[in-house]
Amino acid sequence: MSEKIEVRKGLVGVYADESSISKVMPETNSLTYRGYAVQDLCEEASFDETAYLLWNGELPNRSQLSAFQAEEKANRALSPALLRVLRDFPQDAHPMDAIRTAVSFMGMEDPDTADVSEPAQRRKAMRLLAKIPVAVAAAHRLSKGEEPIAPDASLPFCENFFHMVFGKVPQKEVIRAFDVSMILYAEHTFNASTFTARTITSTMADMHGAITGGIAALKGPLHGGANEAVMHMLKEIPSPEAAGEWIKDKFEHKALVMGFGHRVYKNGDSRVPTMKKYAELMAEVVGDKRWMITSAVLADIMLRQKNIHPNLDFPAGPAYYLMGFDIPLFTPIFVCSRITGWAAHVIEQGADNRLIRPLSLYTGPEQRNVVPIDQR
Ligand code: ACO
């Protein structure tokens, strides 16, 4: 009986539902959001426009975009209670744990938490998009013993994030590279964190619960945590010339090389060429090419010896480092972007919901009698 049941460990190759949000085409290494190629969005649109697209199905016109941006700016402020909670976090808390807890707390304060109707879900999505970067920046500064910097409503989304982290806005090339990374990180079908968010939503639990779960799933180094792991790895390699020996040791120990491989793409991640171009631009702007040189050596060896391609986290890690971000902020930045995709999926799941509840193939002992405790 049990031989006939096929278990797809890791749900490899399983279509769990339909979705109209994004499409991954591994055969052509391409990715579309609502029908638009992601690299075209990077060149022709902004992260704000992409967020609007993911939530509304169409790109905004100028007045729709202005209204969307105004709403985002109007929702940035954190409550005094949340700011107090952020101050009470352990100083060495990982920023992913801080933002996970902050989002959970926001759920307790949100007037629409219990309302899972679509208009209420959209209002909550906007509040999360606006508040998550503020909480990420505030928690990070507090962890370094610095005072949070309040959001500046005169600044667009990306500029405001740099303002809140560093107290200043960098040159436009840096903002552009950051904006591109945010577009590329925004959405990617049924990845682990998105599927987690959909699973939570399928029980008719609230959006903040779904996003809190998504953040928890994203932290893992096999998923979003890889962008931090990539930079730790690059820093471990003393020079580009040492990369060959370093990777040989990884192969001998059957260790993972972070930022490589992907469950869906086997011939290259659609997002890598665009992110790599902007990471190289950052290296030029900053005048420090060593990370990109070492990256190129690693990518060449991985392809020649293992036939494994880099994923988005591989160029995103050094790009964020070159922008000046501390490594523990890399995955929280991913959260600031992916909230758009997660929320789109929470709304889509809720609109045509069926409880997600797969089966497990039991491999434990046959049914047996319970022996009373004195006889065991
Ligand atoms: N380094 C070394 N070997 C690897 C790597 C890697 N990064 N990735 C895959 N392999 C190996 C596997 O060990 C496996 O070897 P085996 O056949 O000898 O057992 C083989 O390649 C095939 O692996 P897959 O079955 O294709 O891997 P899977 O789909 O289960 O996992 C994953 C995909 C988790 C992304 C994996 O490639 C990995 O761990 N990569 C490193 C972490 C990482 O970069 N994650 C970011 C993902 S993208 C994102 O979240 C934005």
C-alpha cells in the first residue's frame, strides 16, 4: 500500500495552487510580475510602481502613483508603545528577530487586525510597507546604541530608508542600485516564506500573523538569510587569489557555498544579471572592486566544477555591503521589499481560500497498546 504513495520531499515539483502574481520560467531563466519581465521593471519603473503593480495587477499612472506614495508616507510613524518595545529588545538581538517581533506587535495595535476582508487586508498591507523599514532602521540603530531617526515625509521610500539608517541620503547611483534590489526581491512565486504566509492565511488567521511567519521563514540561510551569509563568506576569503583553495576546502567538506543554487532555476537565476550589473556599478562608485573580483572567481569555479549558478543573494550581498549597510541588515532589507509580494499572496489566498493541509506518510511504529506507567 505505502509503496504506491509518492512523497515529494520538500514539495519538489508540486503545484500547490494557481496564482496570477508572478511567473518563474526556468527554461528561459526569466521571471515576470503580473506579466512584466522583472529586468524591464528594473529599467523602466521604480520599487513604488512595482509594489502598486503587485497589489493592483497594473502599473500605476502618475496620479495613481502619487496617491500610493502619499499613503505610504502618511503611514510611516511607529506608535510610542512600539518604540518603547524596540528599546527593550536585547542589544544583541538579530535584526530579523527584531522585525519579526515588531510586526507581530503591529498586529496587536492595528485597527483592522481581525478583519480579513480585502479592503482591510489592503489597508494593513500599506501600513506594513510603510512601517517595516522604520522599525528595521530604528531597531538597528538602537542595537548599536544610537537613537532612532524619525522618517522624513519629504523623502521617497528608498531615500527615507537611507536617511533613517545613516542620517543622510547618498548619491543617486546608490539609491538607484538599492531601488533595483528592492524590485528584484519583491516577489518570487511560492518560495518558502510566501508559502508560509499563504498557509497561515489559509486558516483565516490575520495578515500580521502571516507576515510574522513569512519573516521567520525568510531568516533561514537556505532562503533570505543567504544574502548575509554570502557577505560573511566573501569576507572569509583573504584575496581573490585565495578563492580557489577556499572553495576546494568547502567541496572537500561537502559544505554549501552560499548564494549558489536554486530550487527552481537550474541554469541561472533570472534576477542575477541585473543585480550583478548594479553591484558592479556600486563597486565603481565606492572604488572597491575586490568583492566583485572574488565573486567572479567563485562563480566561475562553481559553474565549471559543479554546474551550479549563483542566485540573487550572491550579487545582492556585496551590493548592500558596498552601499554601507551592516551585514545583519541585509535580510531585513529583503523583508522591506518582500512585504509587497507576501501581502499580494495573502490577498490572493484570501480571495479564493481553501485550508492548506497536506498529508504525511507515516513511518513510525505499528499501533500498540499503552502499558500503564508502573508496568513500563
Ligand atoms: N553549494 C554547494 N552545493 C550545492 C549548493 C550550494 N550552494 N546548492 C546545491 N548544491 C548541491 C546539493 O548539495 C546537491 O548535491 P547532491 O546531489 O550531491 O546531494 C545538488 O547540488 C542539487 O541540489 P538541489 O536539489 O538542486 O538543491 P535544493 O533545490 O534542494 O536546494 C537551495 C536549493 C536550498 C537554494 C540550495 O541550492 C542551497 O542550499 N543554496 C545555498 C543557500 C542559498 O544561497 N539560498 C538562497 C536561495 S535564493 C533566495 O532565497 C533569494
